[in-house]
Amino acid sequence: MTKRRVYVDNAATTPVHPQVMKEMLPYFTQYYGNPSSIHSFGRQAKHAMDKARERVAAALGAATDEVFFTGSGTEADNWAVKGVAFANKGRGNHIITTKIEHHALLHTCQYLEKHGFEVTYLDVDEYGRISLKQLNEAIKDSTILISIMFANNEIGTIQPVGEIARIAKEKGIYFHTDAVQAMGNVKIDVKEIGVDLLSISAHKIMGPKGIGVLYIRKGIRIDNLVHGGAQERRRRSGTENVAAVVGMGKAAQLAAENLEQHTKRMTSLRDRLIDGIIERIPHVKLNGHPTERLANNVNFSFEFVEGEALLLSLDMAGIAASSGSACTSGSLDPSHVLLAIGLSHETAHGSLRMTLGEANTEEDIDYILEQLPPIANRLRELSPLFKQCEGGKVSV
Ligand SMILES: *Cc1c(COP(=O)(O)O)cnc(C)c1O
């Protein structure tokens, strides 16, 4: 019998949906024209791009000419922040963001700080939510941009983006949100939220890797990030990755269409996993907000357990999870997000993220709940601190 394999790392990436794959394939070998060419091959490719743009626009509640394809979610974040910063530096040099953003955002802000911009990194509470009062207090005459993520990739906490948008609008400040994790898990309507710029990425919603979208509301002052030819209405140069664009369009369409049914199923699996862990394993803490959290996100700290050891043991049992975020695993620095919600270095190091996806079943959850407790128990037996705490008795 082959060993069970359970992939619960969907915040790192997802498989490509068969329908997405099917629509992409002809654009590699059959419809391979350059969308800028005027002959029929070019027009076919151009037509596919137009259709994909319409699908993304419909999924976000945007107009088609507000949708710009990029090379990744990271590039969309870079473009939003650098583009607005450089285009509006005559008005001010101050940017407000949070301490729990993705590195695509944080490292971009750190770069801008080296180039004359001032950045305020807002604190979050123990659940990972910002305070609207602190946001209001951080705003100055020189503030040109607020960039706050829709939902966090590590702990799943959802921010009050509608209220943030209202505050930004009232003060005449642009508001960007990184919605890479929110897409497919939360309803997104850019007009309803009132956001000015919004980033998404295909590979987090069963699309291909290496393609993202930046929504730019009409009339926003923003510089280009990538210079060159006239692609993307002179806003983002480089011959378009047509197959990936087609994949992004289909993935966004499916994400929006399946949203209700998907989140209902994910929430039920998520809560089965959360309740099961709390029931079976002592000394655990759920990280992130209890209710304002992504339907597919489970993040726990296990006292007296080393996160990397936990991951490796789970991997041997066929379970693919993550400690903190995929970008920080591989380094020994504890996650900046877990530190920002007030965890100690030790507790942050003993954290495990499991993010569910379309392929997961109740059997997968039950398999995790069967495998995880003895693994955590065994690792704790190796911990001198745990022995002290429990008087040598293990009570899992
Ligand atoms: C994955 C992710 C990104 C980066 O997107 P890529 O397409 O992988 O570059 C940005 N922000 C968040 C919140 C993410 O989860």
C-alpha cells in the first residue's frame, strides 16, 4: 500500500486546476503569436489576453482597463508601492504599512527608506489585527500611501480593509492592499471596498506560477516599474506570458465562481482540524484571529516543540506543512509575523502552519489528527523544559 500524502501548504502554492491547465495548453504550441503582432497569430493571442482581462476584472469587480498583468504577486506589490511613492513624492514621502506584511511589501518599504521615504510600520494586536485608531494617528500631511494586506499568509488574519479604505479616502491618501491570500477565500469587490490598488497572484488560486495582477483604479498617479515596450497599455513592458495570462484569467474566474462553496467546505475542514488539535494536544495555542481568519488557515504554536523537527517528522508521515511562512523557513530567524503578535522567540519557533486546499478531504484531516499527536509527544519527550514542566510525565 502506498503511503498517504497530504498537502496542507496551500498558502505557499497550489496545484494548477485541470480546467486552468486545459485552457492554457494551446497557447504554448498552437496559438503562440505575440499579442503585439498585427497578423492573425498575434490577434489570436491578443484576443486571449482580452478575454483573460475581462475574467479578472469580473472576478474583482473592476473595469478591464484597471487590470494589469505582472510577473508575480511580488511584482504587483513592488509596482504598487514604488510606483505610487515615486509618482507622488512631490506631495509627500510618508508611507504607512504594518509589521506583518509579506516580504514583497516589507522589503520594498525598506528599500524606499534608503531612498528618502519615511515608513511607519503599524503594530498589530495579539490576533494580528491593526488598530484603526493607531492608523488614524499615524497619518501626517506627508502621507501618500497606506498599504495594508487583506489577509495574512501566515496566521490568516483578515484586516478591516473597507474601514481602512474609508479612512484613506477621507484623507486623500492612496490605499493599496495585498490580496494574494484573500483571493479565493474572501469576497473581493474593489469598488465595494473602495481600494485604489490591489495585488493578486495566480499560483495561490490554482493558477500557474509567475503571473500576478495589479488592479489600479482609474486616475491613480503611479509610475511604471518595468520599462521598455508598449505592452499593458504602456504601463508594464515585456512580451506577455500569454499562456500564464490565460491561466490567471481562468483561475480568477473559478476562484470567484466557487467562492461560497469553497469557503464553506474549507471552514468546516479547518474547524475540524483546529478542534481536533486542541482536543488531543496540550500546551498548544491557535495563532491568528479566532473568527476573522481565512477559511483555509490553521496556525498553532506547540510549547516545548521545535518547529523544524515537527515539520520533518510530519514530512516523513507524508504530511506537507510549513513553519511560519515558506520564505522564512530555511532560515533560523523566527517569523516576523509571530513576533509581531507577541510570541516569544521560543514559542514562535514551535509553530506550525497548515493551509488547506481544494484537494483536501475529511480523511486528510483525520490522518493529520492521528499522526500529529504522537509526533508532538515524541518531540516533547526530548525537551528538557517539557520534562521540568510536566515533572517527567507526558500527558498527551
Ligand atoms: C505568495 C504571496 C505573495 C507573493 O506572490 P508571488 O506570486 O509568489 O510572488 C505576496 N503576498 C502574499 C500575502 C503572499 O501570500
